[in-house]
Amino acid sequence: MDIQNKVQEMDALVAQGAIVDAVKTYFAETASSSDYSEVKTQNKAQMIEKMEGFTGAIAEVNGIKHHHTLVDGQVSASEFTFDFQMKDGSHILWHEIIRRIWNDQGLVVAEEYFNAN
């Protein structure tokens, strides 16, 4: 499986703001995730629910910038900056690294977010 192409495809969806679609397309059913605020999911369905809740709270996307991606075997690391105006009036500006572990079928089995600031 060509992980490099799968990573590029997934990162392109994320950069377009199609974050839920990226999870639906590229996550294995048993994929887990964790972020730097210690929120964890144990499977694809939980991650979809988390991302639908988050994206539903966005009032305006000010920008999503994909900076770089590295791939080493079954592991990728993608650097993004996310700039969102939220419906509750708050502003989110995240500069983060998203580390993913991929299986042989080209699906994410683990994803972890790191604050790049």
C-alpha cells in the first residue's frame, strides 16, 4: 500500500475543511485518537462523532494551512495551522502536528495531535 499517496489525499481533505470526510474515508473501524488536551477516542465512530461536534461549532473558517508532511514507513506527521471563528464567539488558532499510524490497507489505526507552538 502506498501510504505516501493516502497521506496526501487525507491531508488535502483536511486542508479543504472536509475533516469529517477525511475521518470517514481514511480511518480504520478500530482507530484510536488522542490530543494534547487528553481527549481520547477508541474507534472510528467516536472520532466521527467528535469531529462532527467540533465542525458543527465552527461559525467561520478563517484559514487552514497545510505546511509539511513527513512519511516514514507506516507513520506520517502532518503540520497544519487551523484558524476558526466559533459559534460561541471564541477564536481558535491551532498550530499542530498530526501523527498517524497506518495499516497495510492504507487506513489510519492511530492518530495523535501535538501542539506545535
